[in-house]
Amino acid sequence: MGVEAGAQAARHRALAVLRIRSRALAVALLPAAVAVVLLAGGSTGHLVGPGWDASRWAVSALAVLVLLAAGGIALVVSRARPAVSPTVAIAEESAPDLYRMVRDLADRLDVPAPSAIALTPDCDSWLEDRTHPSHGPPRAEDRDEIAGARPPHRRAAARTDTAPVLVIGSPFLWWMRVGELRAVLAPVVAGTGPSAQPDIAAARRFVRGLDAAVAVASAPGRNPVFRTVLAGVGWVARLLLRSCRGHAAEMERGVAAAAAERAQAVDYGLRIVAQEQVGLAYAGWDRLLTKVALPAWRMGRWPSRLDAGVVAALTELSRRDRLAEGFASRLGERPACDLLEEPGAVDEAASLLAARLFHGGPAETGPDWSPVGWQEYPDEVVDRKWRTDAARLHRVLDTLGVRRSPDPASPDPDGPTLSRVIDHLTDPDPRPGLRQTEPRPYDPEQPRPYDGEQPPTDHPSDGTRPLEGEDHPGEDPPEEAPGTERSTALAARLTAEIAREDAAATPQGSTPASAPPAPGQGSPDTALWDDGMLPLFPLQPPRTGRELLADHVTAMVCCAAIDTAGAAPGLDWLDGPSLLVNGERAADLAPRVLSLVEDGDPGPLRAWLIASGIRPEKPVRLV
């Protein structure tokens, strides 16, 4: 599909959307038109009589009601605030080279330049229209700034009041080179051409208004009368959305096809290479968020240089993976973040926004929500996380009545030791393969083991009625999941303890919006979105009880290694918190912990502790 063909297809679909709008207007005006005809007929003496008089009154009343309803719906649709992506605004004085590159790219593509540039803490780029009436008119300084920077022969064509905002994924700026970024942005910037087409712009405004009206109608917290009125508005808006959904989708496909075709002439060969970097950046960003940032967020710390961490993570990937050797050679070229005047300040703003989007953190720093640099990450996050988890594990063991030390003659029988955890989780009657291949003998007098996600009940089954998951009483229960009864009970108690801690903590994200940023620094567009909806994109589902138990046992092992064997906390860019034993990462710890947690077999872990010189019987320091 060529440029003209794609643009024509998009315009054809835009006209279809506008025809739906016109039909809706015609339906709203139909009763008024009939009332006008009846009133005119009565005034001329043609439509007279009691029946016609009654019809005139009834139709006139109906017309007034329909016009009022249509006016109210139109007002909600036109004034409802469309969804706007949370971004970090980039002023031109803080990134003149980036703005210059984008304008040069728009000139090469012969399309209007975007009205502004913003960053999103994600691996994606798009154009976003923020010209809805509820967003207010552009600032005078913005209009002068944008118009004054364009060549005189193109100022008339530049529609700065309607041009969309270019949103760029912040990881792209740090990982990609300048030429690669320009190649990736070419098809995105090319989309400003169709955006300036009046029919397409009008169709988009209509669809966005309907979508915003549906959101307004669905918002809770209003009185019943107002909620009933908005329910009618929402029904009409949904009906219109369903009618024009197909046309709107085809319109956007045509716009994308036209933009992609127009961008073919710009850096075509480089765009193929740049698309590989897009996938690599996405993989590194996802790994960094889930493995490195998430543990810090859960502790009330947010890494302040996430985008710089992407470069470190992908560089580490290129070192480990021979298939990625070519990626390291790119690091000698100029990175796209050099187009920013203060990349550190922008990275910090994007990192804070990422914490809010993916975790729901507050809008500004505080006693329980503070930034952390990569140099301080091992001590401030990793070590603290391990000791916090170890302390929680021992508190739960205390509630279960587990003795601190089986040897009263030990140096500190009341101190928290790793041996206490290992001894408690060790299966006193290990039968290899039983839990995986055979069900345990069923004893109706004993409580049924629970699944580790809910705490045990105070009323065990008496065998007289089916339990959850059983078809008939008296039959053998289904096969048990891997794990001993002790580990299952401990996992359930840990889950309950963490749930209580989360419930007692102040909900993150409930703090007011952040203060205005310092001049020249980027900041999240907090005025354009609702803090109550955060986190918008949670990274991971809730962890299971067994996963929590394995994490806590691992934390206890790491604390013992640090306090008794001179190990150190570390940061692995791809795997997150790591234990450094004799300067090397302990990569073989996880399967040994799982052997203890799931099978009750301490042998592999004890052998590893002996080989590493770790003393499990010695107390460790907790927080």
C-alpha cells in the first residue's frame, strides 16, 4: 500500500466515522423537525383539529426532551477528558539537539513537526494528541517557541495548536545510537502528516470524546440521580463507539501504512538494524524492572538511574552471550542520550515515573520512598532486603513455637541461626519420590494439608463431608503438591504475615502530586492523570507461598554467608540481587534451597554450606 493509497483509505474510514456522527445528530434533530412541521401546519390552518393539537404538544415536548438529552450528551463528549499517557515532559531548552533532529526528520518526510516531545518509561514510541478542549490551549511561550524555530517557508504549514506530541521510550535514548533513534522515529514522525488532515483529525476527536464519555459515565462515587443520568450518557456513547469501532480501526491502519510507506526513504538500511535494537532494549528493560527495580520498590527505594541500568544490563548480556557480541561494538558510537542537556535529571524523572506506573509509588521522595544509586544498591537494597526477610522468617518461626537452638550449650541459644530454619524444614521421614508419585495415606482424623496460599482453619475436616477438591468422602485425597507439611505451614504463615504488613502500611500512590520541577528538568505530567489508578502496569502477579518461603530461606542463607564467611551482597544486572562468595556469584544456591523447601532434603544445601565455609549454627544480624 503506497502513501497515497494508505492516506486515501484512512480518509475514507474517517468520513465513515463522521457519517455516524452526522446520523446521530440527525436522529436527535428528527423530533424537532417533526414538531416544526406540525407547528407550521397549525399556523397555516392545514393541520387543525383536536388530534393535531394533541400531536403538536406531544411531539414538541418530546423534541425538547430529546434536544436537552442530545445537548447534554454532546457536552459530555466534547468536554470529557480523554486518557493521556503519563510521561516526562522534555522542554526544548533541555534537549535542543533532540528537537533539532526531530524537526529535520519531519522536513525530510515533508510532514508537520510534532508540537512537543515527551518520554515514557517503556520501550515504545507514538504520537499522542493532547489538543482536546479540556486540556486547555497551548501556552503562549510554547506556541512562540515552536513557531519561531521552524523555517519561514514552513511556518504557515505548521499547525502548532493541533500537532500531536511525540512520545519516545526512554530506554531507547540510552541504548540506541543517534542514527538508530532517528531511524526508529521516522515512521512515528511520519504519522503527523495524516494527523493534520482535517477529516482524520475530526474523526479522532470524536472517537476520543466517546471513549472519555464512557469513562466519565463509569466513574463511581456520585449520587444516584447523577449516576442514573450518566448511565444514559454512557449507553449512548457505547452504542456510538460500537458503530464506529471498525471504521476507526481501519482508519488507524491506513494512517500507519501511509506513515510506514513515507518513512521507507529515510535510513531504510539502518532501520532494519535499529529494529533489532528495539527488541533487545525491550528484553533488557523488562529484565531490569522485574529482577532489579522491583525488589527495591518493595522496600521503599527507587533506583534513580534505570535507563543507565539498561545499558549496563545489555552490555552484560553481550558479554555473556556470544550472539550479542556485535552489540558491544556499538557502544563506541554517540548514544542518543547525548541529545539531552541533562541526561541524569531526565533519567531520574523517568525512573520515578516508572516506579509509579509499575509499582504505585508516591509522586515524590520521602522517609519511606527515597532514591538509591547503583553504587549503594548492594548495601542499601540487597543486604537490607535479605535481613528484613530473615527477620520475618524467624518471627513466624517464633509464632509456630519452634525452638531457637536444640543445643542449650551453644554460644547464643536464643540467637537467630540458619540451623534453626534448616532443622525445622527437614523432613523427619524422607521418602524419595513419595510426594511426586504417590498420595500420602489418608487419615480422616488429621487436618488436610492446605495449599500454602491461605492460612489453616481452626476446624479441620472430620472426614464426614467432602473437602474442597474431593468428589466423595472417605476416598484418598488427590496427589499433594511437592513440599513437606512443615514447609506448607510455614509458607502459609509467611503469606499471612506479609499480608498483614501490607495492610498496615500506608498505601503507596496516595500521596499528593509532586511539586513543580526545577527549571530545565523533566517531570511527570501529573496534571494529566489520576494517582488513584496506579499502578497502571503491575509487573508481576502475587507470589505463591512456596515462592515466598524459598525467597526467605535464601535470604537467611545469604545473611549467614555474609556474617560468618565474609561473603558480600552484589547486583547482577540480569538476575538482580546476588550473593558474592570469594568474589564470585553464587549461581548454584537456588536449586539447593528448593530441595530443602519442596522435598525437605537438606543434604545439597548443607554440602554447599560446608564447601563455602558458612557456619549455619552461628547467629546472624537481623534488622
